[in-house]
Amino acid sequence: MRFLTDLKLPSKVIVCEVAPRDGFQAEKQWIPTEHKVAIIKKLAATGIQIIEITSFVHPKAIPQLKDAEEVVRQSLELTGVKFRALVPNVRGAQRAIDAGIKKIKLMLSASDSHSLSNANCLTREAMDGFAPIIDLAEKHSVEISGSISVAFGCPFEGEIPIDRLNSIIKRYIQYGIKEISLADSTGMANPRQVYNTVGELRNNFPDVIFTMHLHNTRGMAIANAFAAMQQSIIQFDSSITGLGGCPYAPGATGNVATEDLVHAFSEMGIETGINLETLINVAKEVKQIIGHDGGSFILKAGPRSQLHVAPKSQQKLG
Amino acid sequence: MRFLTDLKLPSKVIVCEVAPRDGFQAEKQWIPTEHKVAIIKKLAATGIQIIEITSFVHPKAIPQLKDAEEVVRQSLELTGVKFRALVPNVRGAQRAIDAGIKKIKLMLSASDSHSLSNANCLTREAMDGFAPIIDLAEKHSVEISGSISVAFGCPFEGEIPIDRLNSIIKRYIQYGIKEISLADSTGMANPRQVYNTVGELRNNFPDVIFTMHLHNTRGMAIANAFAAMQQSIIQFDSSITGLGGCPYAPGATGNVATEDLVHAFSEMGIETGINLETLINVAKEVKQIIGHDGGSFILKAGPRSQLHVAPKSQQKLG
């Protein structure tokens, strides 16, 4: 038996920064608008191409994001970066469009129990509710992507049957949506499952662009990204310093940290267009601004390329 | 293009617990002998098959392990578990044999600078020094395994050329040693590198049993284990609660936590013979005994199988 010695992976991937939405919304302490905008500008300067900038959710539902319009207004001048905003309903879509957003993201949960808990409706009802949002976005030539929360496991129900994913994706396609984020919202995926599930979905829906939204709750986010790349997935969400916790386990890790993911890609020789050194410096600044990090490895250990001085005299080497 | 949807991985793997050696030696605070033995007994009760029980190193070099003989003496009664002890020299080998150890592990560094810093000799000199240890072990019919520290990257030199690994393995084979641990001692490996390097080594040395010793310093331990399994590797070291830090980055993660690794295997449907629930309970007890953990995910987040109660009333489901 001969073992393969040259693993084929994508040469380039796209990393989408989600801290301004998924990270900030998990912060209890108010982050002043100028800090939010400052972080977005620092992130844009690293070479990150896409930022999920906010969610146009009702201010009472997530008070932390009540300044969505102002954050967008002060960020739109940035060039070289695309913004995407989450919209939960028609009202949110209208606000996003009015603020100048050119790409919106729709969100639903793969399981009914998670859907009820998050959106107070069944998955099917959430899907039905997309119709007027999509009409509005199309009228304004605003791009739309879809997402499926808890796609690899629901914290209330456990397994998500593949047929459920299939039928959700079919409805997204009926709506004309071709970019769909598979979200491991509470870190329940494992790399074998990602490999097999993504492979099956890619076979079933060859025209859909699948992207991955991975959480590191149980330490498997980079393994899952690696598995997804083995199925030619090239778009990944992540959150600077790992901001965004896990609602069911206080202190547990949430989103995979952008610097950890970009570092892993860089070590594997996969281009992201992001300057890792700048990114790590931004992560340090973000940690200072927010007051903590969300479980970043690279902030603690430094990148692999940062070598150390040997502790003993090494005259034998000379 | 059709994507594969059924990733082939080993059906069973063997997890070797190294906390009593690699974990304890990193603890500054003295762990009383009875606590060490209690932890070893608890670990053996989980179904773990191999425990790296201690290192017969000079007591002045690592005072924490000065009770090596007593720890072994009080543990030998355990059935169903095999013990392995690290020996740095002939004196250590004699002590291990006298204590009743039936399997010893030799250790050297892939780079000269790490070898000088750890063992005060070049890699080649370390290899030469194995001869009398091996003679002694063979005389007493004691099994021998080898290991290569910093095999995937040296914190002082960076890259390890594959030819260096090849020549070290050749010398191990000349000594009659057929089981070799590839140690990512400071968490510098990435999964693509593991896949390619392990593939090449397996092709070069088809009769060697390679095992993996992975650290999670930069968040890639489980990804690296996943990559190694894709090259049919079936033996992995890990440390309960992740005990054992990183000497170059205070607070950074060291060994991958046994409960995180076993949880990942379990989720992938790979048998370990270890009862995960018992293991997590032992991890909780070990954390209490030692006073901290080393970066365990499962201790914070719980296993994936532990479902949560949905926060809202879900009458629509009924």
C-alpha cells in the first residue's frame, strides 16, 4: 500500500469576519459605536475581504446592535472590503437597504426547536417569511445569501437528518439563493461528519456555493475547516480573538478565532489575502478594547513562525 | 465531479494517557505521591489501555517525578492497563527495570538545538547514547519504543527537513526499535503537513508503527489527529484535562486533552475502549486535585451528546 504524500487543498480561501455581528451581540457590556467602527476599520486594514458588519435586528432583542445604521454609515467609506448584514425580517431588510448595505444574509435554524427558541417560529414558517424580504432585496438589487444554523447538530434535538438540510436548501434555491452558509452554531460538528455531509450536499446541489460558519466549542473548528477544504469549500466565517461565546455553557469557546484560522491556513500554504502579522496586532487591540478574548490560541502562543531563543548555550552547534 | 461521502478512517484507535509523565512534570507545585497514584488508578478505570506513568529522570532535573519508583510500585497491581516509562539514560533504565516497568520509551529531539537545550547533546550523540540502554532493556526482556520530539517543527530552528526524520528513524530501526512516536512537542504541526509527512514516512518505513504525540498549542491537535488517521495512524498520546503547558508561552495550551480527543473519536464513530462519561468525571476530579486544567474544551462545554432544554415554550411543536 502506498500512502498519498501530497494532499490537494484549495490554493486560496476567503475568510469572512463576523465579530462585528456574531461577536459583539454576545457582549453584555455596551461597546460604544466609535469602538465598533474602529475595530471594523482595523479589520478592513488586514486584507479581510468580507465583514459581517451587524444585524438589523430589533433594538430590544439585541440592544448591543441598536446602532446598526450608525456603524454602517461610518464604515461604508472603506474600500477593498465588502459588507454583509444579517436581517431577521422585512423591517430589518428595509433598514439595511436604507443604510446602504448591498448584501444581506438570511438565517434560519435546521431544527424546529432551535428555530422556535431563536425566531419563535418553525423552520418552515421562517422559510415562508423570507418571501417579502427577498422581494424587497431584489427590488433594490441587493445581493442575498442564506444560512442554516445548527446544521451539524442542534443543542436541543441532537442530530439533524440530512433530508432536513436537503429540503431547506431546495427552498433557498427556489427563492433564487445560491450562496448558503452551513453553520455549526454550537460547535457540534466533527470532521468526519463535515466531510461526509458537505460531500453529499455538494453532490445534491452542484450549483450552490456552500460556506462554513464554524464554532470551536469542542475544539474541532480547525479540524472541521480542514475537512471542508477536502471537499473544496473555500469560504469560512470567523471572529477576531474568537469573540462570541456559547449561550449554553458560560465560559466555553464560540466562533473560531480569525487569527487561529488564518494562521492555520497560512501554515498549510493556503492564501487568504490577509496579513497575519497585522491581523494578530489587531486581535491584541480588539482584546484591549473589548476587555477579554474568546479563546484565541495565537494570542497566547504566538504564530509558529515566531521562533524562540534556545535557553542554554549551544557551543556544540558552532 | 462527484464528492466522496464516506470518509474511511480506522474503526478503532488506541489512546495513551501521558499526564502522569508529561503533565505532572510541568506542574511546579508538588503533587503528593498518593494523589499521583489516585489519578493513575482513576485513569485506568476509564478503560485507557496504556499509561505513560512517569519518567526515570534524575530527581534534581525534574523534582516532581522523584517519586517515580513509589508511583510505579503502587500502580503495578492494576490490571487491564499497560505502563510505559520514559528513560533518559542507562541509570534511568536500570531504575525503571528495577521498579518493574516492562516497557520503556526513549526520547530524542529532531533538531540539534532542541536536543542541546533538552539533553545537552546533539541528536546524533543522543542516538549513540541509546546503545547501552537498549542492551540493558533487551537483557531484561523489556519492550522499547522510540520517540522524536519536535518532529514537525522546532521552536528554535523552525522547519525539520524530512531527511532528518528519515535518518533518525533508520537509526531507531538499526537498534531494532519498530514503534516510534512522532511528537509535535510545541504544537507547530498543521494537518496538511501531518498528512504529507506521515504519508511519506509510512511509505519509507512500512514496518514501523508510528504513533502521534500531539499538542494543541495553536488549536490544531484534533485536526492533526484527523489528518494522521487519514494515513491509518491508530495510536495517539493525550493528557487528561490537557495537563502539561508550553514552556515558551506561559498560559498557552500543551498536550491535547484526553477527554477532548476521546470525545472527538467518539463523535466520529471510532472506538477507543474508553468510557467517555467516566473519563469526563475523572477529568473533573483531576482538575480538582491539581487545582486547574490545561485548556480542556469538554470540561467547559460538555460533550455534544449532552443536550440542553430549549429556553422558550415550544407549544408549536406539540
